[in-house]
Amino acid sequence: MTRREEREGAWEDDGRTIVNMNVEGMPGYRRTFGEQSDAPEPARKREMVSPRETRMIMLASMKWAFLYSMGFALIIVLFILFCVKVWLI
């Protein structure tokens, strides 16, 4: 027996729920028996993206990737210039 058990006595679970952690969206979520049904949920209809929208998304992502890369390259060039002109004098 540990000191804590000697001091406080044996701990027993009385079965009360302080906070119900069965929340929708959490892993291990279980619906109550009354809410559960055997019928599967109807499949949601997915909205398809048009070819023009796909092209626009691709161009926008390529534009931001290019801008991000140019910013990173500019920082590297400025660091090299700093090293050559100021630091290594």
C-alpha cells in the first residue's frame, strides 16, 4: 500500500459522469441507442469544379508559389551581399 492510499483510503468509482466527453466529431464518438439507425446516410452530392475554375485555381497557386520563391531568393541574395560587403571586410 502506498502512503497516499494509507492516508486517503481506497478509491472507488461511484459511476457518476462529471463531464460527458461523447461529443460529435471526436474520435470514438458513439450515438445513443435511440438516435442510431441502420439506414446509411444519403450520399451528399459533390459540386464539381468547372475546367475554367480549375485553371484559375492552378494559376493562382502557381502565382503565389512564384512570389513566395522570389521573396525567399531575394532574402538569400541580400544575405550573401551582406556577408560579402559588410561582414567579410
